[in-house]
Amino acid sequence: MFRIAIEMLLYDKTKYIGLLIGVAFTAFLVTFAMGYFAGFMTRGFALVSENPSAKVWVMDPSVSSAEATINMSDSALDIVRGVKGVNYAAPMYLGNMTARYANGDFQTFQAIGVDDATLSGAPKPANLLRIPESAIVDSGGTEGKLQTPIYKKDMWSYDGSHLNAPTRKLRYGDTMLINSKRVVVAGVSHTIPRFPPRPLLYTTASNFKRLVPGEKRYITFIMVRPTKNITPNKLAKRIAKQTGLKAITSDEFKKETVLWYMINSEDVGDMVNMVILAMLVGFGVTGVMLYMFTYENIKQYAVLKAMGASTKQLSDMIFTQVFISAIIGSGIGVGIAAILAHMVSSATFPFRMMWFAPLIGFLGVIIVSMTAAFISLRPIKKMEPGIVFKL
Amino acid sequence: MSKIISTCRDIVKNFNSGEAEVKALQGITLDVYENELLMLVGPSGCGKTTFVSVLSGLLSFDSGVCKLMGEDISTMSDERLTAFRGKNIGFVFQAFNLLPSLSAIENVALPLTVEKRKRVETLTLSKEMLEAVGLDGKENVKPSGLSGGEQQRVAIARALVHNPKFIICDEPTSSLDHKSGQIVMELLTEIIKEKGASMIVVTHDNRIYKYADRIVHMEDGRIVKVAS
Ligand SMILES: Nc1ncnc2c1ncn2[C@@H]1O[C@H](COP(=O)(O)OP(=O)(O)OP(=O)(O)O)[C@@H](O)[C@H]1O
Ligand SMILES: [Mg+2]
């Protein structure tokens, strides 16, 4: 019967290929959408990822993501440094700063202030931050936002803004103004793009304070490296207990950030809905196609039943057909998603194939197919084999 | 008198198609004997197909008693009835009803495959049967590569390969030209006599009446005449 099922499946090549394409498309859609989503989320916690040596992150107890933050008082740093098991603790300042470009145009940056002494948290070429009043800028996943005029005559001119002047990319030595204070571009880095994309400005904590003076609290995060004899997990718990601050491992922080996006970001919510919608449509189409395939062959099943094939034999045939289509189709779909992901993944196109994306794409299709097979058993079970006499 | 293979008493079958109720069978009583070839004739829509469907357990009925080889089919479970039918009845249809994806020999083998017989045995028997209907050499041809007459001969081979006691043919010749029809009927009668099975042939085709042992005439869901 197994053999008959397969020959039946392969008989109408066009139909079979159509079926495979349908299944493959769904598997592709699901896998790709999830990869896309994972890509966005990876960018959402880029700040955590680009500081791999910070195993524990300390923050205000009300903070639950790397995106929406509130600062702690400066004394927090000393308190954390006093906890046993802390090998090293560095502050990180976060804030938005609007910079005036030389042609009079302006751009908002996410400013990241790093420890003056160690520069930990700054991207390469970090050492250049030692130049007074300097900053390293980064496109952070945006395009065409880090610009300055090509010609001297359009820079800081006395006759006002030259907004339509031809521009080029910012580079070492260019200047801009933040709160009317001069900032020298010490370099352009290429760290992990952000979600949502935004230009980044890395500078030292002291320069940060110079640009935005007079705040009561500057420290957004404290990045902690544990000593050799304690796990990040244990140290995080200890810091939390002793300081009353929130301390979590970097993995926990990433997870919390993803969760925060899903709950709080309308954009991400929309994206999740789109992904779910795409999955449902794909699943629906696959299910209907498989159902129709079985239904179209109902006369053949009636013939088999007239000749004594039991319901179990018939359902085995249907499951065989559907299972084979599902396995091959979703294999193709997941494969194409992987290849395409490899090709399109770039700074402006976030994509990350996590281990679970193909798995869910694959399993999702199999489950849907099996459900479709199950539903298409109904007419088979209910049919009066008497229809074999009807033309 | 020879032994009875099938007996029907007062079979009633109505179809409810929307508002109108169709009284397809209005009390049919008929016995079929072993080794006989019975023809069922009558105008279109008089209930011939409905009757053989009921008789062979392919269609449920409203009232009456129908026994096959002494067993009351209305009391059998669907599962048991299916197995019983598969083992004891062979079918030949007007539309042949071969599986288009399977080769001639695989089509013939279906009743044995369903019974889960060994593959070697299945293929040997099917090949012999194909030879018996004069189709040796066409084992691996799909139905689309065969003429109507050849397809019907494959169907006959399929109906007989598992040695059923009872063969039901619904208009086996009406899709065929006269010559192919004659060949098919010759084959059927010959093999039936040889294997000792009973057969009902539903037909419109009076040119094949000569093969019948008895002819049962139906009209409006009733038997109106039985001729020998
Ligand atoms: N599934 C069905 N639903 C409703 N009515 C049906 C159904 N099957 C048959 N009928 C009706 O029952 C009556 C008998 O039909 P049946 O097919 O048994 O006739 P028949 O004698 O085989 O005719 P033909 O010579 O045209 O094959 C007809 O009026 C037909 O329309
Ligand atoms: Mg009929």
C-alpha cells in the first residue's frame, strides 16, 4: 500500500510539484520570517553583545531592557566595586545627544560614554578617544546620516546654513557641535547595527559630562567581570542582594531585552503580527492544498475500499503521501531560506538564523500537514464506497 | 436446485436529495444461485446500480434483509463488511475505475495487495491473470496507454485475481465497441464457469443477453419480470 501511495502521489507531476512548492513556500516563509525577527532582536541587544567581557550587568531595579533606561547615582560604581567577587567594574553612560554638523544640519546620536581609564565599551579604534574632545561615530544600521560638506566654504560659514551643499561621509578630524561644544571625530567604527537603527557616538565618560553637564546621575549600566572563582550567575545574585540594584548576567539581559521589545515596542508587535499572519496564511494554504489533493483522489480511495481496503490502510496511504510531501517540501523551503539568508544578510538587512528557526519552520509544516491529512480522512471515512459506480 | 449465494428480501432504499425523495428500491426480493450468470436489465434510473451496490455491501439500505453467503450484511461492522467484500466479491465497472498511476499488473494486484499477500505470490498470480485475459506483455503499461477494451480486461483480471465467489459487473460493455464488448463477455463467462463463481451483470446491451442464465427486469425500483 505504501508503494501505491507513492505512485499515486508522483503520478501527476504538475500537481505534485505544485504541492511541493506550496509546502516549500510555507516552510521558507516561516523560517525566513523568524530569521528576520531574530535578526532584529539581535540588534536590539547589540549593546550587550558588543561587550562580551561584561558577564554581569548592573542597573537601576526598574530597568528591564538595553533600550529604555534610567540612570543610577555615581556612588553605585564604588558600591559595586566593593562587592566580593567583582574583578572589575566599568561604568557606561547612555543618552541622546543632538549634534550640529558643519553645514548647519543636525543629527541625533545615541551617545555611549565609557570609562576614561580603560575605555572598555568603546569600539576600535578606542585609543583615539584619548584625543581631547573626541568621539567615535558609528552608523548603527542607518544610511547616509553621518555626513559633512565636501568643501571648506560650506563649513561653519558666517552666512548661515549650507543645507544643500554636497556632502561626504564623516571621517577622522571632522568636527561637529553638541550643546555648542566642539566634538572631533576620532574615527568611524562598524559595530553591530542597532534596532531601531540610530547613529552612535562613543566618547569618554568625562567628555560625555562635558557635553551634557550638570546631571545628577550619569551611570546607566555598570559592566562587571567576575573573579575566577565565581560564576556570573552567582555574582549577579550577590551584587543584587548587597546593593539593592538590579544585577543580571548578559544572557539574562539579552532575553529580558527581547521580551521588553515584544511587550513594549509597537514596531516589534506589528512585526510579530506580520510574522504570525504570514505563518497562518502559509499554513492555511498548505493545509488546503494537501486536503484538496486527497479529496481529488477520493474516487480512487473508494475503489480501494470497494476492493476491501480498510480505513486504516487508506489513512496510512494518505499520511504517507502527506508526510513525504511535507518532508521534501519543507526541506527545500528551509534550505532556500538558509541560502537566501546567507546572501541577503547585511548591515541594513538584519537576519539571524537561530537554531530554532528552521526547526520551527520544519515542524510547523509537518504539524500542519498532518492536521490536513487528519482532516482529509473525514470524507474518506464517511464516503459510501457506492460512489464507485458513478462516473 | 443449486445453492443460494445471495438472498435479498424486501429491500427498500430511498435517497433524500434536497426536497425530493427518490424511491430507488421499493421492495426487491431476489436470490442469486451459485455458478449462475444473472443479468439485471431495465430502463435508466430504475435502480439497477443501486440494487447491486446494496447487494454487495457498498451502500446502506433502509429496510429489508440482505444476506451474502449466509451472512446478514446489515449487521456487520463497516470494517468487517469491507474485509468480507474484499475477499468475496470482485467488481467490474462501466468506467473501468483503474488507478491511473499504477501499471496494469499493479492494478490487477490490488485485491491481493489489500489482503497483504506476499509480493512474489501477488505478482505471479497477477501475471497469470493478465495472461488469462490476453494481455501478456502489457504488464507495465499504465491505463492511459491501453485501449478501452484492454482497460476493461485489466479490470476483469483485477476482479478475478483473488478468486472471489461473486462478481458484480455494472455495464461492463457499454463503454466499449461491439467487438471489445463481445471479447469481454466471452472472457467473463469462460472464467466464471472455470472458477465456479456467480455473477451479476447490469446491462442495457441486449446483444449480450445470450450469455445470461437468467434475466431480471427492473422498473421503478421493482422487479417486474424474471426470464430464463
Ligand atoms: N446518491 C444518490 N442520491 C440521490 N439519488 C440517487 C443517488 N443514486 C441514485 N439515485 C437515484 O436513484 C434512482 C436509481 O438510480 P440508479 O443509479 O440505481 O439507476 P440505474 O438503473 O443504475 O440507471 P442507469 O441505467 O442510468 O445506470 C435514480 O432516480 C437516481 O437518480
Ligand atoms: Mg446504473
